[in-house]
Amino acid sequence: MNEGYPTNRIIRMNELSAKIGYAKSTIYGLVKDGHFPAPFRLVPNGRAVGWFEEAVDKWLQERARQSASNCNH
């Protein structure tokens, strides 16, 4: 694999839900409120959506940083 290189891997909702531990409805609620990266359509005018795994990983890292800073106060 390309260790150390950015990936443009796309993940779908089932994998996303398992990765971050949130229900689908919670994820879509966070997207709606602007607190989670929005998905994009995989095919123009299609129903299938996905997220770049890198964007999700950055979101998780930011959440971890926020949590750590809140614990230190």
C-alpha cells in the first residue's frame, strides 16, 4: 500500500457509521447542522453518496483535539 501518501478513498454510509460509531440518522443530523463533512454524489443526479476517508479522519482528529483540550480545563 502507499504508506505516507494521501488517499482519495471513498467510504459509503455503512462503513462510515461503523468507523465513527454513530447511527446514520446522527451523521445526517450533524451534516445538516454543519458539524460533519457533507457527502457528495458518486454519480451526477444519482442517489449514491460517499465521503472522502481523509476528510472523515481529519474530522475525527479535530474531535479528539477538542476533547483533549476540554479535559485539560
